[in-house]
Amino acid sequence: MDHDVERILFNEAEIRSGTDRVAAEVTAAYAGRPFTVVSVLKGSCIFASDLIRRIPIPLELAFVSASSYGDGTQSGRLALNFFPAESEIAGRNLLLVDDILDTGKTLSRLVGEMHKRGAAEVRSCVFLDKPARRAVPFRADFRVFEVDDLFVVGYGLDFAGHYRNLPYVGALKRECYERPRSAAR
Ligand code: IMP
Ligand code: MG
């Protein structure tokens, strides 16, 4: 897998200190207020699990699953696969946690869905933010790093289902995502 990475953007130490910084911001924002971290699967599983272990105040954890069916590096039609139970959303303060804020379609849709299901408050926290790619206006309340318009993998982020287990974030070599579909398996 390492051979497919053009360059490392954030190594493990940088990820750790960035996550510490944002965990402190989240802790300050929710001190004395009950809240639920809603990890957006699959991409945020690694970030969310590192983040919550650095937040030393009471919280609950829930999961939502969203996938966007595109051609690999472009997001396409959004499917919401599963939601937390109604009782885990209604009246709660939710912090949606996602791997990357790209076009903004996933998070803006999820914020709307959570409000529809009766959430008291919905905020968002992203590991990466690619502001250059925004298609719908959306600002995350918390974010660890901003990235340029590059396709990145690792630390939960995938290309065609792979590379999520890289412990760092890297830019994928062009030849890995531009090769003909038949050879991409
Ligand atoms: P959205 O375009 O903001 O809705 O982002 C949807 C999803 O696209 C993210 O949660 C990621 O799963 C995926 N995505 C966007 N940019 C990248 C990237 O550079 N690498 C890997 N996945 C990405
Ligand atoms: Mg993804």
C-alpha cells in the first residue's frame, strides 16, 4: 500500500497533536452539557475512536452510515444506509464526526435529517476539510486539518474500499486512481 502513496501529508505524530487540539476544543464546547458523538461510517471510524478517547467528559456514541456512489474519486448519489434509533437523536445535542468535508453534500444532508428526527442541536467535526471542493455551503464547527484539492487516503479514508488502515494520510498516486476500470481490481 505504501507504494501507492505519492507523499505523506500528515504523519502519525501530526495526526495525534491535531486530534489533541480539536479534542480540547470539543471538551470546552460541551463541558457541563450532555452530548452524543455520531460517527459517520465508514470513513470516520478511526478518527472518531481516537477523538473520543481524548475527550475526558461524559458523552454517548452513535453511528450513522452514508455512502456516496461515484466513480471512485468523485462523490455521486448519496445513500444513507442506517441511522441511530429515534431515541438516540430526539432532544439530543449531536456532534457529527466525519473523515472529510469535501462537496459538503453528506454533512448538510445529515444535519437536515437529524433536525427532522428531532435533534436539539447538531454540530459537526471533521478530520479533514477541502474547502476548494465545496458544492453546497457548509462550515464544520471543528476541524483538524485543511487540505488542498488532492485525493487523499489513509486514517479511515479510502479509495475503492482500500487504504483505510494506513496510519497516516497520504496523497494517492495518480496512476492508482486513473488506471482503466478493468485493471483497477
Ligand atoms: P462530501 O463530498 O463532502 O459529501 O464527502 C463525502 C465523502 O467523500 C467523504 O466522507 C469521503 O468518504 C469521500 N471523500 C471526499 N474526498 C475524499 C478524498 O480525498 N479521499 C477519500 N475519500 C474522500
Ligand atoms: Mg469514503
